[in-house]
Amino acid sequence: MPRVSAVSLRDRKKAGEKIAVLTAYDFPTAKLIDQSGVDVVLVGDSCGMVVMGRENTLSVTMDEMVYHTRIVSSAVERALVVGDMPFLSYQVSPQEAVRNAGRLIVEGGAQAVKLEGPAQRFGDTIRAILDASIPVMGHIGLQPQSIHQLGGYKVQGRDAEGRTRLIEEAKGLEQIGCFAIVLECVPASLAKEITESISIPTIGIGAGPDCDGQVLVMHDMLGMGKYTKFSKVYFDAGAAMKTAFESYVSEVKSGAFPTAEHSFE
Ligand code: KIV
């Protein structure tokens, strides 16, 4: 089966086919996710929180993103791999942004990058990355790299002014040439309006059912992340793993493991 490309996602929107996106950070789960038929694997800077246990995503470095992106890329054969640009990897200058986006492609093996913020703020940067032939996925609404400015993890675009701004931001990202846009934590009716007003796919997280696709953080959907209203636990792997670890500890203590079956003559 051919690999999903940034260009082909636009055709899915035209055909009315929904797009499934999941995050991944390591080899075995990236392989399983790819085999599940997901369209896009996002190596999100959320790895700072769900894999590294940090309070937010702000301290994630380029080297850490390259490391995780390379691991995921080596496992994924079919889905589009998108590497997330961490805080300060693209905010300083377009030149630095191109260099860092290029690292996610060359060293990380990704086929596209994602960055947070509208074209109204990062137009020159997004254009420079696109000019280097690197596809860019936008990300508006709640932008976790701006939590200190936003005052916390809050739903965005609730009032008329916020709604108008977000619609303009989505149109700006479409016009500049992004191949898709993540809409994070925006009212469902606004996500629907944005989705209907642009030709590139919207990928929602906490943005209701009318986006062109959905993205979830893998650890949240496996019961190993934080509880969020917009996520759904499809399998409580966290609880299953804890039970397995407890059984192992108890069998080692009691001498029930290992038996002859797990031993050499
Ligand atoms: O870092 C991430 O995983 C993300 C998704 C939540 C969209 O940006």
C-alpha cells in the first residue's frame, strides 16, 4: 500500500473521508499504530508530558524531538509521519526554523512538520519552511506552547471576537500553503464553520465531530495520560499493566516465578 502523503490528505477531505491521527513516540507502539490503518502518526511534543513526565511541553528540545521522530519513522511504513516543532525551534527566526524543520526530515525521517500559531504571526517562518519543500501542518486554537500567555489550558474562540479571529487564522494557514490544520479545544460549532470554510483538512482534538479528522494522544486513549473531557479511553492499558507488574512482583516474592518452564537444564 502506498504511503499516505501530505497532498493526499486534501483529496480525502474532497472525498469526504475522515482522517485518523494518533501520536506515537516509540518503536513498538508506532508499529502497532501504523498497522491499525491510521493515516497520520504525529510525533507530538506532548512526549514531554506523557513520556518524560514534565509539567508542560515548553522544555522539550529539538534533540529530543529528533530522537523520538527517528524511532517512530523507523517503525512506520504506511502512515504520514509528522514531526512536531518544539518551543523556540521556530519562534526565533525563519532561518533557524528551516534548519530545525530540516532536522526532523533529514535526521528524524519525518515527511512533514507541525508548528503552533497562525500565519498572521509566523507567516515568514511558515513560508521559509515551505520554500525548503517541507510540508507544514498548522495548529491553532489552544496552543500548549503559549499556555503562560493564554493563562492555562482553556477552550479558545468562545466569544464572537475569538471566533472571528480563529476563522481568519485558519484561512491564513490555508492561503499560505499548510496541508492541514490541527484545531485544539475550540467549540464544536466553530470547528464546523472553519472546516466548511477552508479546502484543507481540519484535524480536531477537543473540537467536536465535524472536523475532517481527529487526533488523540496515544497515552490518553490508553488510560495512561491525564483525564481530559475530549479524550476517550479505548483500552485501560494503564490498569492492565499495573496488574501485570503486581502479579510479577508477587510471584517473584512467593517463588512462583520462574518455574522449570522458564529455566534451562
Ligand atoms: O503534541 C501533540 O501531541 C499535539 C497534539 C495534541 C495535536 O500537538
